[in-house]
Amino acid sequence: MTALANSAADDRRGRLDAVAALRDGALTALLAFGLFLPLIGFKTDVNGQNQLILTTRWPLLLAVAVAVAAGRLAYSLVIEPRLKRRALRPLAAAAPIWRTLASKWFALFAIGFVVVYPPIILATAGLTGGVKWIDNFGVQILIYVMLGWGLNIVVGLAGLLDLGYVAFYAVGAYSYALLAKTFGLAFWELLPVAGILASFWGILLGFPVLRLRGDYLAIVTLAFGEIIRMVLINWVTLTNGYAGIVGIPRPTFFGVPFNADDDGFAAVFGLPFSPIYRVIFLYYIILALALVTCFVTLRLRRLPVGRAWEALREDEIACRSLGINTTNTKLTAFAMGAMFAGFAGSFFATRQGFISPESFTFLESATILSIVVLGGMGSQIGVAIAAIVMIGGTEIMRNLDFLKQIFGATFDPTQYRMLIFGLAMVVIMVWRPRGLISTREPSVFLKERKSITADLIKEGRG
């Protein structure tokens, strides 16, 4: 009798939970419909008589509302019960074997894959189709991986919230562009110069914010990024303002340019001319720069300056009580992070051949910071995975032409990338509040190396 009573009670509780989930999903759908009605449901266009007309997009609006309701229903029926059961489970004494093997071999596998990525693409997509997959996906993702690793020093290791990181990216790009066009110097000669100049500006930013933490630091760094952008816009005699800088010299292969002339790369090596050779060369340049960024960061974490960064992140008062110079610690964090942004900026300038202030808006800083937060602050692998998902996802959205057959010929999936980014951040904050990688190897260890679990790390510092 007791078992039957318990079974009946469980069935009744299950039906009540299902009814509550359906009610919650319906309310969520109505709320989403009301919120997205002015943003998605209506669109203003200009007709041939230069008149403003209002058009509706009901199928797209209904699809978004249904998707939101389905997500809320899935969370109520599947995800939330699992989270509750996971909270009641005792902590595992040891990590599963598959997780141990993955943490041991994943990094080597990932490095090997990115090294052979261009040959794999050429073998599958050919010379013509390989340009898109190597340039738009490989090179673009690696740029943001490098930027994420650079910002990870400031935010993930030192705990300093920086919303103006794109300013150092811009300094590196404009330094290379101006010096290369004015003095005719090569990319490899100006690469360290761009990093040094960006690092200098990082130190200049560090001095005014030595006593600031949290929200106040974020506001000042945000203002710094906007100041740099306004200087680039208004100093027309130097930066050419909104028009930008064109004709930026491209890197060469030991003095051999990638052009169709008789002294070009293809002619020298007896190959048919194709732009894929320059794209592959740029891919391996940014791959080398990203790997150097990762290696230097990992080495710095094990040095006294890296341990000082982590001590500053956890508790600045305790850090000072231990005799650590917090001034030098903050300045070194800003300088190192800015230096890698300067390297990435110089590569961006030589890759594009054209730069303007519109390439260095606050949205870029927000994207880089989102990569660091979503990946797990302090985690190198997590930042790389988040960059692949966010930047690669945006590029994939450009190729979803079949959606135009559903929502109309004027539908552009890339216009909704920020909506998807926001949804991804909400999901990650609910599912894994400390990022995709919430555990990491300690910087230093005694006798035996053990992973630090998320429960032993300060909230948001995983």
C-alpha cells in the first residue's frame, strides 16, 4: 500500500510539474512576443518614392516566440530537475577517467589539428573554396583567440575588469599602418614596435586606475577605449579620420611578395597564381602569434608576477599584507595584456590592408570580454573554445541562405548575432556560472598536481 501511495504521489507531482512548466512556457512565449514585437515584428523600409513604409515579419516573430517558449519548457522539464539532483549529489572523490584523459591529451590534439587545418581544408574544399574556410574561419577565429588570451591576463588572472581592451588593439593596428606607410618598414620589424607602443599605452591606463576596483574600473577603462576611438576619428591629419588608412603593406615571404608578378611567390616557386598562398601564410603567422601568447601566459602564471596577479584577483587587501607591490602588479598586467593586443592589431592591419575607427568600437571589447567570461576566466582552453563558438558561429550564420526561403529574401541571420550572444551568455550563466571550463590546473603545486574544482574557487574566478 505504501509503495502504491508513493507511486500515485509521484505521478500527481509529475503532472503538476508538467502543468506548471506548460503554464510557464506559455507566459514566457507571451512575454517574448511582446518584447520582440517592436524589434522583430515591425520593420521600416524606404520605397522607390523615398517614402518610409512599415512592413511586418509575423512568421519570424512567431518563430522566435515559439523557440523561446520551447527553451523555457525544456529548462523547466529537463534542465532544472537535473540541476537540483546534481546539487544533492555528494562531490566525487576523483574525476572520471575520460575527463582525465581529455584534459591530458586535448591540448596536444588541438594544436596538431590547427597545424594541419589548411591542408585538410585544401584537400576537401579545393583552392577556390579553401580561401573562405581558412581566412574567414581560421584566421578570424585565431585573431580573437589571441585577443581573448591577452585580455585573460588582465581579467582572468589579475581580476581587473577592462572594457576598453580594443583601444590597445587599435594602437597596434594604427602604429603598424602609419609606420609602414611612412618609413616603408617590414611587418616583422614593426611587430615588436606595435606591441611596445600598445604596452606603453597600457601602462598609461594603469596609472589612473591604481585605486579603482569593480564597476569604477570598468567605467574608466570603457571611457579610455572611447577616448582612443575619438582621437582616431578627429586627428584627421594623422589618422585620416573616418576615411581610414588604405594601402597598408602586406607581409612577404622572406622578401617574396604574394602577387601575380614575375617576382611573386607563385612565379618563384613555379606554382599557378592563387590568393590561397597569402591566406595560408597569414594563417600560420597568426597561429604562431597565438601560440606564443599562450606559452608566455602559461610561463608567467608560474613566475612570481603571475602568482601576484592571482593573489591580487582573490583579495587585494591580503595581497598588500603579504608585501606584494600592487602598483607594479596592476601595471604589469595591463602592460602584458596590451602588448598582445598590439601584436594582434598589427596583424589585423596587414591582413586587411585597410583600417578605420569603425573597426575598433566598444562592440569589439564586449565581444572579447564575452569570450573570456564564457570560456572561464583564467582558462586558456576555455577561452579558445568560446572564441571558436562565438566567432565561428557568426561566420556560419552568413552561410544560412536556406533561412531566406522561410523568412523572406530580406532576412539576414547576422543581424541577430548579438541576440544569440546574449542568449548564449544567459544559458552559460545558468548552466555553468564559472564558464565552460570551471576547473583548471594550479599555477604552483606541492608534490602532486591536482585540478582545482569550481567549488574551491571564488565565484566568477574559475
